[in-house]
Amino acid sequence: MKKSMIEYILDLTEQKNINHRMSKLKSPNKYERLHIKIDDQLCLCSGCDRVWKKNRKMYARSVEYFRKNHIPTIGKKRLTCPNCKKR
């Protein structure tokens, strides 16, 4: 016997099925690169107030700078960037 559309929808939305689908969602830990959080790599320059990070050796630029007010600065390490050290 075929199920009606309403019975089919009710079967899909049972709490057991919802919990099963929710448990399969990807956790945010899987998005961390090389087991290092990206937020831990970002630094705030005390001289120019820009957020920057050191790039890995395979990139053309050794340091990457981000625009002011583009990334929140709360909880960032306060280190002087290489441009301000040269001055």
C-alpha cells in the first residue's frame, strides 16, 4: 500500500531521523588547516593597526596583510609587522 504524501513527510521529519541527519553534519574542527587554527596565525601590528600573517614558503609573498577593519582584532597577538620593523 502506498503512503500518502503527508505520511511520507511525517516519516521524514520524525525526531529520530532529524537527529540522525544532524549528527552527520561536519564539525568545525575539520576545517582547521594542519591542525592549526587560522585565527592563531593572525597578528595585529601595533604600529599600523593592520592584521597580518606570515605565509608558508610556497607562496610568492612571505607576509599577507589584510585591510583595516576587515578582520576583528579582539584576541589577536600584538606583534610589529615586517613593514613597520623596516622603518
